[in-house]
Amino acid sequence: MSDDLTKKPEDATKVNVNESWELDYWSKELGVTKERLKEAVKAVGTSADAVEKYLRK
């Protein structure tokens, strides 16, 4: 069974790059590659707001 790409994270304030479907969701939502998203989370943590601000710099 494949991952449902239409589902959204239960806690949309946190970016979880350890779940493949969430990695897909957030990279699409923020318009970045999965690698770039992982880099952002490593730099600023899992806060969706902090990750978005980091990526917009």
C-alpha cells in the first residue's frame, strides 16, 4: 500500500523528516527538495515556522 499524499500531519506546527510521507508533504508544501528540508530541520529544529523562515532567507 502506498502512502496517502493527501493526508496532512496531525501536528502542523512540527516538521517530521523521519516519516517518508511527512517528508514528501513538507517538501512539496514548502517547495524545496527533501535534502534542503532536512538541512533546514538540522539547522533550526522541527518548528514549521522556524523551518519556513530559514528556507525563505
